[in-house]
Amino acid sequence: MIPAPRPCLLLALLALAGASQAAEVTIYRCTDAQGRLSLRDTPCARGEQQQTRAMALPRDPPPRPASAHDAVAASKPSAAAAPPPRVVVIRPPRPMYECVTPDGERYTSETGEGNPRWVPLWTLMPVVPTRNPLGDRVGARRPPPAQFRPGPPRPLPPDAGFAYPAGTWVRDECHALPQSEVCARLSDRRYELDRRYYSALQSERASIQNEQRGIDARLADDCER
């Protein structure tokens, strides 16, 4: 029984024939004395039975004319090759405030609200100057008695017990610092913590390190621009 030609051999011959510029190619079918069949593009050897067959070479179809849509699509960059958009978030620097106590002591705060303190209400009442009842306001309403005028609270009788004077909470006055001053004070605080660290107790060093890390992060975000 004559074996059929293997498809891989036929494909190899067709590929080899494709290199030629001729319109047709001749395939030689050779059978040797043992009945083995082979396909080649050259004549069979002496003593082999030869059969030939002419085959047309495959041709590529003509290129399709480019349309205006294809030209526009080719000019645009590929979506897969385009890098992803880069998003940059700019955060404004955190403010710092300087507050002043009634005694003139200054301190810094992260918010514009100063430390609260309790004050009696009489300290917030406006002082109304009184006039001589017999002067330029003769016949006018006489001023109220002294016990109803604004002034420091008078001591209560011993049997009156204990009572809180009327009052309210007020906060120290604060104002925002310029950003350059904020960075300078943060740097001063960082230097002060470095000096304290070497002389601090072991239990205090952990809190100093935590504050140093917070200052370093704020300096990197708000000052190193």
C-alpha cells in the first residue's frame, strides 16, 4: 500500500514554491522501489516512478483603498499604548495660629479658637460714665444705686452659703501666622525636641519620637515645595 503524502511535507513544498515569482509551480510525485511516496519540487531520482502536477501559486488580494475614517484612526495613538492619566492632588498647607492670653502670654494652636476661660459677666458689661445729677442733666433720671452698677461682686453674707457668680466662657484671641513663619516655628520645635531627646528619660523618648515624626511629615508636606 502506497502511503499518502504527509500534509506537513506538502505545506513545506508550497511554502518553498511561494518564494518563486512564477505564476505556476511543478510538483514531482516520486515512488521508489519499496513503494515509498515523496513530494518534491525537483525531478525524481533515477529508478523512481515520477508523476508531475502543475499548481498555481496563491496570490494575495490587492490592498483595500484607505478611507478617510481609516486615515483618522491611524493618526490617533492607540488606547492600549497611551499611558494612564496621572492625577496630582494639591492640598493647601495646614494653618497655624498664634493666641494671646489676657496676661500677654503667647502660644500656638492648630485652630483659630483659643483656650477657653470662665469670666464673670460683669467684666463684659460696658462701663457707662455717670454724670452729676445736679450738672448738665438737671431733672434727668438719677443713676441706679451702687448695688446695681457694674463692678466686682461683693462678698456674700456668712449665712448665704456658697454660690457661683454669673459668668460665661470666652476664648483667647488668635490670628493666623504666615506660612513662612509656620515652617520656621516647626523647624525650631524639631530642633528643640532633638536637644531634649538625649537628656530625656526612656519613658519620655517615645512621646518625643512621635512628635518628631509628625513634625517631619508636616515639614515635608507644607514646607518643602
